[in-house]
Amino acid sequence: MSKMYYRELYCGSPIRFWSGLALLGAFIVIGLGSAYYMEHNGHWVTGMSNQIVWGLPHVFAIFLIVAASGALNVASIGSVFGGPLYKPLGRYSGLLAIGLLAGGLMVLVLDLGRPDRLIVAMTEYNFKSIFAWNVILYSGFFAIVGVYLWTMMDRSVSKFNRPVGFAAFFWRIALTTGTGSIFGFLVAREAYDAAIMAPMFVIMSFSYGLAFFIITLITAYIWGDREIGDLRLTRLKNLLGVFVGAVLYFTLAYNITNLYITQHHGIERFVLLDGGIYTQMFWIGQILIGSVLPLFLIYSPAFEKSRWAIAAASIAVLIGGFFQIYVIVIGGQAYPMNLFPGKEVVESGFFDGVVASYTPTFPEAALGVAGIAVALAMVAVGARVFKVFPETLEDPNS
Amino acid sequence: MRSSLISNRYLIILLAGLLLSAMQAFGESAFVTKGSKAASLDNCVAPTDVMRRNHMDFLKHGRDDTVRDGVRGLEYSLSECIDCHASTGRSGKAMPVDAEGEFCQECHGYVAVSPACFQCHRTTPEKMGNNYGYHKDESFFVESTSQPAGIQRD
Amino acid sequence: MSKKGDQPSMERRQFIGGTIAAAGALTIAPGVILHAVADTDQRTEGASSEHRWGMVIDANKCADGCTACVEACNTEHSLTGLGRPETDAAWIRTVKLKDKQTGNISRLPVMCQHCEHPPCVDVCPTNASFKRADGVVLVDRHTCIGCRYCMMACPYKARSFIHEALSDQSVNAPRGKGCVESCTLCVHRIDEGVMQTACQEACEKDGHAAILFGDLKDPNSEISQVLKKYNSVQIRGDLELNTGVRYRNL
């Protein structure tokens, strides 16, 4: 195989690069302004309430964090599982993972009731709380991926690449297990409280992370006028298909289990049949756009080598994934907790027994979008100043 | 090397001198708001310079004892600070201690440290009859103010 | 009762105002116990694991349309509503239930159940949500970062998030924007030796007496006697949280 040369990604036109960054910067500024507005006034200006305690910012944050650990997979395949075709993509995989995690964490932190007390979260740990563990897992992820990138980019430490790669792989599995367990460990609510949440989040991360990776990789190579070979893209595309199928399988297992358990018929009916917006998001968003459409685009012989189909499939996976997390996070809270089995709540001073309503507001959405903008800006700047992308990704002619 | 060390030393002495005089100016000033109960007392629950330097630590220790362990009636209590240090405004109403020119804000504004206490704690004495706990017995003040215990309240 | 119940601190003040030599607890009326310590700084002893405070609520006695307990709680802790029910704090609420099969109607107040194994404490990343030695589950607002994970975890929907800046809080319950809060079982009264919560007091005053507060660890306390004699249930008893609040006739 020919030697790989990496080079900083220069955009053909500087105006396009700087205006692109400026646009991302504008999104970030609007998002930060929104966060300030929400913190200054208190959360009543958002759609969140005592019923829906986690709202749109959390959907964005969890989506980005899950995607972050998934984005590292390409690097893991390259250095841990020995996939030579993936190896040149490892650096970008690490950079994207760091960017996505930073974006997600920013959203999560800025939505706290007391973001000024972040230092408390860093210094006070309740080790029974999976949330506390996640604080460690998230900060550790930055460190490990940073070292991982170093071993990929500096020849003098490249002998550590494999062990560090292993560590990063296990860390990222732990990270997504931890994120899924945030819901898996919630005994109170019927939509959660299931061990399958952890592995389901892991597989979701594979899918969203790879979709993010593919779409940004294609964009970057168009941006920098570089070549990607069909062989590599087809590999990535087929892998995405497997992951999308796997997410579908976990969704099926989760729902079938709930359909079997009489106690959980209520929540299933809510998500699958009469939950209004949540039902639509599940069937149209997650299943149709997020699963059926990409599987068709990926496996249909008509689009065998179509880059548009690959890009469209990746975007569809991301949209579907967003809706999937929306249904999990907000749908799961909207469905009322069953405090009194066998009883119907006639009156309540605190919204017992009724489906909670939630209408996201602009600041929440702006904060979430700013998270994505932070991720993309970090990637754009990182690719510009570091040697992240191979000069060419044309198929090896062997 | 040596000369730079010496000049550094002079610099330090100079800075220390400046700091000392600044602190002295600050230390000599009487920072008790007029019309507060504190103005009529000789000193706080500890000597003034001790309070000035350590009040935050006293309060922080007390807060954990009270919130976590339910120990009340501590020697240092934030609500006592407020009861004693809040001044009475022209309208006869108590002024919030974190308002401009009032007891807490006067110094905290000067040193640009936000007194975060008042994001949760009230800033004026509470006059309601039906509150329990937190308030230490007021007999502490009886000798120096010769007021009957529990005036203003109940 | 009413006089002493209203102004126990006055009594205490005069009591302590004299010279104190004896340490111990003095009972001046049923429901009012004064702890006095032979120490000049008048420290109370604090929460002790020799007690476990709890409640038993008789659903049959909870009167339709009555919100005395809710109002008393709001007054006691200065929970001022802003006319935004979805974000206003609710430490205690009344719920009216109808049995889906039999049509039987029951009504009860619901608040923090002060579990022995509270899920909110398990999930709190910063130890802000904690259980005192005497079983009272509280939020330490000094370390609460406002992540709301405890609200996700509580099976009773007992917690509220403070959605706006506040002022003129009660000394009984300092509270502020961005933290989570819930029923404190009136710890400020417990610590002061007043063995009656605000909701119980109000319920009694209205002549219903549906709420009984007391020490679950003291076999001779009224609450222990009632719980021993009559059948009672825990809300979501299937979770095995061993709640400190029990219900009769539910």
C-alpha cells in the first residue's frame, strides 16, 4: 500500500472558509445569548416545567454525546481491529469525537439550574450516581482521545497507538453505557428502568456517530477539493447499514418486551398508538426517516455508488436519531408516572395522571443548535491547523 | 541574577507597604450601617477583625452543621447577621443587606465578590411570628441593648 | 395547644434566657418538646439516628375540596405561586383517585415520602440530595447544581425545580433559582423540638386530623401504635423504598 500523507485542510476559497466559520460563530453567539437569557430569567421562560424536567437542550446534548463516542469507532476499527482501509481516517475520527462531545457538554452544562456551580460537579462525587460517573467518563474521554490522537499523529509515540486505541475503545463503550444507564437506572418511570437502555445507547452511538462521520467527511473532501475513493465510502456505507439495522433490532426488542409486560402496556400504547406528536416522531421520525429510508438508500442496487444516496442516508440517520432521543427523553417524561396502579386520577394539584405538555421554545433550540455549531467549528479549525485529513483517500490500487 | 533578586525584593516590600496602607484604611473604617441593631453594639459575636476576615468560614461551617446534621442555634448564623445588620430605611422598612450601600454589599461591592448567600437566603429580618429555628436566643443581646428578649418578634 | 404550638420559640427563649445547668429534653405540652443543651451557644443536638420521622395519613379523613395542608405548607415555607401551575413549586398536593374497577373514590395528600432508600439520593451527582440521620430527605441547596436528575428519579413526583429568581424567602426554608426542592418534613420545627408539621397542624385545625406525624422508631409513639394496630400501605410499595410516609384506607 502506498504511503499516506496528511495535510491541513485548506478550503479552495478563503472567503468560503471564513464565512463558514463566521456562520457557525453566529449560531454559537445566539446559543450563548439564549443560555444567558434562560439562566437570567430562570427556566420558566423555557418549555420545561416540573413535569418535563429535561427538555430540548437535553435531547441535543444526549444526541451529540452519544454521537461523539460513536464517531470514534472509525479510529477504533483502524487501530484496534486492524482495518487498513479505516486507518487513514483515524485522526479525523478522533477530532470529530472531541468536537461532538464538547458541543454536547456545552449544551448540557449551560442548561443546568446552576451552571456557575460546575466546579461543585467536578469536586463533589456521589459514586452511586451514574451521573457522577459520567462526569468522569466525559472528562476522561477528552484526555484519552487527546492522547490517542497524539499517538496517531506523532511518529515517536506511535508504538503506543494500539494500547491507547484499546483504552479509548473500552472507554467509549463505558461512556455510552453510562449515558444509557442514566435512563436505565431510573426505576420510577415505565419508559426507562430497563437494562437494555445501556446497550441500546451503545448501538445508537455506533449509528449516529458513523452517520456524522460520513456526512462531515464527504463535506470536508468537497470543501478541500480532495478525492475519496468509492471503495472506502462503500465500506463506510455498508457499516452504517449494519448499525441502522442493529438499532432497529434493539428498538424491536425493547418494545416487544414492554408489549409483553401488562404493566407497560400504557407506555407502549402511548408511544406506538395514541401519543400524538410522540407517536408521529416514533413512526415517521425514527422508523421511517431514521431506519427504513437509510436502509433503502444504502442497500438498494439503484444507488450502489451514488454519493448523494450515501450523504442522504447519513442525514436521514441523524434526523431519525434525533427523533429517537426526543421520544426517549421527552416522550418518556410526558407519559404520566403510575403512582396508583388500578386507580384513575380524578383530580390532582400537580398534574398527576395526565400527559404532560411540552412546547420547546426558541432559546432551547438555539442552545442546542449552538452545540452542533461548536462541534463543527472545532472540527473546521482542528482540520485546518492539524494534519488530520489524508491528502487523498483514493482507493489503494492493489 | 542577584541584582534582579534584590530589585524583586524591593518591589515586594513596596507592594506590601502599599497593601498594608490600603488595608489599614479599610480596617479603620466603621462598616456598620446606621439604624441597624449592630450599630448599637460594641462588637459582633466575635471581634470585628476576626469577623471581617473569617465570617465566610464561620458561615460555611455552620451551614453544613445545620443543613446536613440539623444542628441549630449555632453561634454564627446567617439569619442572625441579617437581623442585626439590616438597617431601617426611611420608610421604616428594613433595607436588604445586599442593596447598594448596605452592610454586606458595601464591602462585597468594594472587593467585587458576589455574596451568593442571597440567591437563596432572605436579605431582611423576618418578622413573622410563626418561624422556628435558625434564630438564636436573643438574650445574647439583652445586656448590651437592655431590650426585652424577643422584642420585634412574636 | 394552639398557643404553645404557635409560639414555642418564645417559651424556649425565656427558658434559655435564665441560667441553664440541666441538659436534656423538657416536655411542656403534647407535641412540643424543648431540647436544651448546657452550652452557652445554644446548639441543638441535631438529627439523630435514634429517631426516624414519618407520617401516617388516613385517606378516609382527607376531606373533599380541602386544601388546608397545601396552603399551610405554602405559608410555612413562603412558596409563593406565580400563577404558573406547571412551574410553580408544589411540596404537597392533594390527589383524588377513582378505582378503575369498583369506582371507589379516595383522596389523599402526596408529598415527599422520605424513603429509607431514596432514589433521588442515589442519583444525585453532587450529594446535594441527601438523607439525614433521622430519615428526613432533603436537598442541600449549597451544592445542588440544578441538573434535575432527582426529579427524573423520584417515583412520587415530589420535587419541584425553582424556575425563577425569588426574594423574601422564609427563614424556615431558604430557597432560590436553579435548585431543586421538596417537602422537608418541616425540619426547622423538628430541630426546634416541635413535633408537628405545618400540614398536620392545619389539617387538625380544620377538624380532619388526617395527618399524623411522629417517630417511627419509638415503639410508644402514637404513629407507631397506629401503624401497628391498623393496616397501612406505601405508595409504590413494589419499589421497596420503605417510605416514611404511610397511608391508611387507600
